[in-house]
Amino acid sequence: MKLEEFKVYCDFVRLLTSFAAQALLQKAQTVVHKYTYQASKNPRNVVRLAQTLPSGYRVVLLEKHSHFNHAFALPRNAVFSGRESRAFIPYDNIAAGAPNGIFQRVCDEALDVTDKHIKLGSGHDLSYDYLVLATGAAQPPPARLLSQDRTDAISELQGFQQRISDAERIAVVGGGAVGVELISEIRDKYPDKYPDKYPDKKLSLLHSRDQLLPRFGSKLHEWVMPALREKNIEVLMGERPSLPSRAGEAVRETTLTLASGETKTWDLVNDEIIVKPTLQVDHLPSSRGNIFAIGDVAQTGGPKQGRAGLMQAEVAVSNIVRLVKNRANLKEYKPSYFEGSLTLTLGKDLTLMYMQKGSFEWVVKRNGHDPDVGAGKRWQQLHAKAAS
């Protein structure tokens, strides 16, 4: 084992030990909190705090989607049919184990935010004392779906499945994680080794840079590129074509002009908030230090990864509780290289685990098939009942 790899293992063990100790402490605090919290008639709103807030406060989850969308499974469900419902998880039991009266979920959309109120799409106002913005970043389907209702979202995925099935030549524009995963899923669904069954299903991946997955190190590119070529997927680098306004919405011929001037035809083509180290929103006149931002929407200095969002959530939770209790010395978010690790699926049966620490890059190949791409664990974490 190389020295750098050994150091990563040691860091990983320390991190797990720290998390285990923190989880044990939080569990003990949760038990005590459940029996000491007292609901009041006019609780003050904090818009993952349900396990820690003192009496007199409650958590309000404002979310426009009817169900939690497990985004990691969406590229696969845009190609394969039959398990779409597993990607949409009900919020009903998200606060299981928390004291009665401490949690409320509001299915609505925020239109405007002042220093004390949120104007909702329904026409109502929602007051708050502390606000956490965790809206994520806008991404085109199927990375994120346009539909807000579970039934409509499943229909949206099935629409993708049909358009992909109807197309003979498919171009995926963008060689980030979603683009690589989507094109790999399509090839697994329509393997070119069965020309009689799937004639002329030509797949192309267009990327504007010289390296796939440019947010990560070059070693990941060196693993992914041959894997795509082995699947007989055409990869065109250094291409930033102008997309037609309705690309991907209909099965019709679409011509793209490449950097060389060459034209190719396919049937189907597919701002951050500045925060302080404490994750409090900076340079916002309406903020009194009571507005926080985490995840992809915030300029935190950390990676745009789900693990980073979880770590930032812990910092925001701690700081809100400290402010509620009038304590000083707020915690500061310090990114860790572990937060930038990536789990990348290259079709149904191949997954790459990637991590980078400085110049050291660690790639592990894992064979095996999880049809729901981790959705099962998310159902457990949200205490959700089995999908219908």
C-alpha cells in the first residue's frame, strides 16, 4: 500500500470514529429532548433542527415537491422503466422520533423572502426567526425534474424513456457526472451487440473541455474514457455546440455545429449565494445574521457534492441552536477532501469510487448491481414506508 493511500485510510478511520461519537451523543440528546420539549401555542419558526431546538421553537420544512427526489437515481430511471417510484420518497415520517409539535412540513413555493417573512405561491406568508436556504442548483432534466408532483414526475421520466427508445442517434451534451452516467445507462439498455434488436442506436457524448468530469482529477478521466469507448460510445471533446431551444423535447432531427465547422445530426439532444465561514448569508440587507445558506446554492468553498451539503447542514444546525441559546463562538465550516468523493455509475453493473487528496487520486472499481442507485438507504433514512 502506498504511503498516501495509507494516510487516506487513516483519515477515513478518524472521520468514522468522530462521526460515530457524534451520532451517539446526538442520539442521547434526542432521547432527552423528546421528553423535555413542550409545544407552545405560538412557536417561533426555524425554516434538521427537530432533534435539538428548545421549547418555543419549531422546524418548518418548506418544499415545493410532494416527495423527496433521489436525484442519483434519475439518470437511470430516465432510461429504464419499472422502478421509477423508488426515486420519490414521501416526507411523512421524516421527523420520526422528534417531539410532537416541533415539526411542520409546508408543500409550497417561496416567491420572496424578507428579514422576517416568506411570501408563498399560495398567497400566504410564513414567518420565521431563522432561515436555511438549501434550494440546490438548477440543472436540466433528467438531473432535476420539472414536475413537482410524484405522479407527474414519474410520467416525465417515462417520457424520457419513450423518446430515448424512439431515437436512433442520441447526443448527450456535457461530460460531467450526469452526462457520463446517462449515456452509459442508455448503452446498457440498448447494447450495440444486438444489432437485430437495436439497429443503428448511435450514441455520442459531447464535452466542451479536454477532460471528462473536469471538477475532478485527471485519473478519473483516464478510467472513464476507455470504459465509454468499450461501450462503443462516441466521445467528442472540445465541443460546445449551440443547442436549439427545444433540444431533447421531441424526437426530430437536430443538427449541431462543432468547433471544426463540421455539422452532425442527431435525433435527440439533451448563481451562488455568498456566505460567511459560519454559513450565514453575507452582503444581504435583509439578513440579521439569521439567514443561512448551504449546499449547491451557497458559495462555501466546499465541493458541490451531497456529502458537503450534509457537513454544512451540521454547521448550520449547530450555529442556529447557539444563536437561539444566545451563545457566542459560532462554528465555521471547513471543507474536507472527503466531501469531494464521488460515486459514479457506468451502467447497471459498474461503479467507480473516486477520492482526491492533493495530488493523490484514488479510484476503486466496484462490480455489482443496485437497481435503485442508493434509494433504498434514503428510504430508511427518511423513515419512509415502502413504495407502492
